[in-house]
Amino acid sequence: MEWIGSKVHLTETCDPATPHLLGNGETTPATTPDDQMLATVHASLEPRGLLSAEHLVDKGYTDSQVLVDSQRTYGVMLLGPVADDPRWQARAGTGFDTAQLLVDWARQIVTCPMGKQSISWLPNTYPQHGLTWEARLARKDCTPCPQRAQWTRAKKEPRIVGLQAQDQYEALHAARQRQTTEAFAQH
């Protein structure tokens, strides 16, 4: 089976006090992921003075690295829904997900909701999954914990927490918090 087709990435002004104008259009093969196009769009808008401080986008454009790169390279904050945390703890709504962790980046320590701190912080063994670090909690803390089932499904091993690079982790968590607000719903 083969896919033949294209898609267009349109950028439109949406200030209520001005006319709505198309400022940019980029055509790509239909199979090109949306988040791979934002740097191209911003690079096209910048020399023409058409970059805005905020860029409203849909979920296809809000990868954590793109959130960071748009802000860092172009000074543009992406506003759009981000993917929910895919881990079972977050999906179940009853487990302890990464949003409930306290991450001390300077000391490289993760503190779980029960107040126990990680005993190691190492480079992630599967960085292709987008995770940079692994923080491991102690077996002596996890095994007897009464909240263990909300934290890990492992029978004996302690929780190992995968973390993105700090800037991506913080950008994604800030975006997830922002999308729960009434102000976000009004955009």
C-alpha cells in the first residue's frame, strides 16, 4: 500500500484587533510529522517580521523538544494541547505518575510522593525512547511501601523513573499544567 498526497501547514494571524491574514504556507508530503515543520515555519516567518510571541498549534506540533526549541531559537511560546503522559500510572488516574514526583535537577535526586529519595541517577539505557536519565529508588523503600501498587507493577524491584532532559521535562510538565486551566480553554 502506498500513500500519495500532500498537506499544507498554514500560519494565520488571529489577533482580534487585526484582520486575519495567512502569513505562511508550507507544503509537505502527507507523511511528514507536523512537529518537524515548526522550525521551517518559524524560520520563514522570522526574516519577514511575522513571528509572534505565541503560536497556537494543534497536538501534532507539541513535542517536548519542539516546545523547547521554538522558545529557545525563536522566542516563540507554543500554545496547544500536548500528549497526555502515556505511562499506566497517569492513564489509570490512580497511580503516581511523574507529575507527582519532586525532581531536584541540581542534586540529581527524585523524591517520590511518599518522601523517599532516589539512590541513583544514571544515563538512560534506552535514549531512543526520548528519556535521558533513570532515577532508581531503593528496594528497601519500595518493597514495603503500602502505596507500591500505585507506583510500580514490578514484583520485587523498586521503581525506576525515566526522565527527559531537564528543559524538555519542564516544558512538557508546564504545558500539561497550562492545558488544565480555564485560560487555556479560552484560547
